[in-house]
Amino acid sequence: MIKFLNLNSEKPYIHFQSLYQEALDKGQKGIEAISVSSYNDVKSEVEARYVNLKYIANNEWIFFSNYHSPKASQFESHSQVSILIYWASINTQIRMKAKICKTSAEFSDEHFQGRTKEKNALAISSNQSHTIESFDEVAKNFNETLESMTSQIARPNFWGGYSFTPYYFEFWQGHENRLNKRHVFEQQDSEWAERFLQP
Ligand SMILES: Cc1cc2nc3c(=O)[nH]c(=O)nc-3n(C[C@H](O)[C@H](O)[C@H](O)COP(=O)(O)O)c2cc1C
């Protein structure tokens, strides 16, 4: 589930929330999963991965991750990202282009304190995306961290939130006979220019 906090009242946000509710009502599984593509400028490669979108706070879309992970260094060197969502329950794809940055430490702290001990133990014990001898080693690090944790453990500085603010949205809704509807909102200065694309 995504938490909406003081959601922006502009058109693409209202449209998103209404589609989200429709997909939720139709029982969409994994509704918070979004694909984030970023640019690796060392290898000149684009890389994509799913993350769980936790909040939309006004116009900031927020997820959490490891600040030492490959995606983190990619966001650092190239802050433009592409986001992709597909909700099969309503046959809808949402594409976004956005700029990404870290959330405030306070926001990350608050979210971290609201998570389960197990989730936090994993966040602390994992050197995300680094190679390790075996899966047993992963489990060992996790269990050792979990056992050593007190209830009020502080958020490690290598883990926290990312916030992206879209400047482009495309809502694609599939219809019979391929009469698919493609509705674009693109930010121009402080306005959203709206147009339709051919399928
Ligand atoms: C549905 C789904 C949700 C995920 N959510 C997150 C997430 O919220 N944060 C995260 O760091 N990784 C998440 N992952 C794992 C990432 O896809 C990825 O494996 C990991 O972040 C390492 O990515 P990187 O090497 O590009 O930095 C999720 C994976 C899936 C399949």
C-alpha cells in the first residue's frame, strides 16, 4: 500500500490516485512495486530494478534503500530517472520521468522507527548488491544483527529514503481492439501541458 500524505491537487496526481483506488478495488497485488531505471555513467548502461513506493507526500514519491548500493551511486552521478508501473487488474501502465534526491534524515528516521525489527536487521546487516560467499552467510549476518539489536536502535546512515518528483507522466490504458488511451501530462514552467498520443 502507498500512503498519501497531503497529496498534490494537480491533475496528474488526482488521476493517479483515482487509478490507484480502482486497481486496489480490483485486488491488484504488489500495487506499491515500481520499476526505477537509472543511468550508470561508469559503464554507460541503463539499469532497472523494482522498489516499493511507500509514500506520495505532496509531489514527492518516496521509497527506501541502501545509500551505498549501485542505484545510490547512479542517482548521485545522474539524478534523472524513469519510473514504470503496470497494474494488470486495470490493464494500466504509468510511465514517469523524474529527478531524484535523498529525503531528509528526519523523514528516514521516522520511517525506520516504524518498521519491524526484522526489516531493520536486514537493512543493517546487508551490504546491498555486494557479492557474498553464500546465502548461509547472508542468513548468519542477519541473525547475528537481529540478536544484537536493542528495541530503540538508530537508523544507520547508509540506509534511508529517496524522493523523486515527476515532471512527465504518461497514463496508458489498454482497451479492446487495441484502442488504447495514452494520456500525457508534461510540466512546463508551473503548468501541466496535457495531450494524447496515438497508440
Ligand atoms: C517487488 C520488489 C520490491 C523491492 N523493493 C525494494 C525497496 O523498496 N528497496 C530496495 O532497496 N530494494 C528493493 N527491492 C530489491 C531491488 O529490486 C534490488 O534488487 C536492490 O535494491 C539492489 O538494487 P541495485 O543493485 O540496483 O542498487 C525490491 C525488489 C522487488 C522485486
